[in-house]
Amino acid sequence: MNTTPDEIARWMFNEMKNTGVLYQAAAVEHIRGQYGDSFIYVNDKGHVSIDKEVKKAFKKLHGGKAAWDRDAFFWGWTSAIKEG
């Protein structure tokens, strides 16, 4: 089975829809467990991160309605979607 970045991004988006937030550590753990290490890498700061193509596809899905919290390492809905 060839997993695509879009498939993983859809999972991330659905998690956001269901819970309102998506912690990177939980996403990394799920992606690693379900799809292996090919969509995970260690970034310049030494943090385990999600493949850039996956994050690009995720951004397309949420269309700017989710924001990354750099301090807490999670994505959350912006106020625009909470009010809308």
C-alpha cells in the first residue's frame, strides 16, 4: 500500500475536526505507527516533525483556518472558525 501525503493530511484534518486540536507528538506517534517513519523527520532544532508535503496538504485542507502554536506544539482552530 502506497500511502500519500494527502491521505495522512486527511487523517490530521479529521482529528482536528473531531477534537479541535492536534498535538504534534500525538500525530507523529500515529503516523509512525500507521505509516512508518517515511513521513517523519528530525528538524533543525532536533524536534521530531511531520513531512513537509504532509503539512502542505494539511494546510490546503484547513485553508488557513488552523494555526500552529509554536510554544505548545499543536494545531488549533483560529477564532474565525470558532465564530463562524
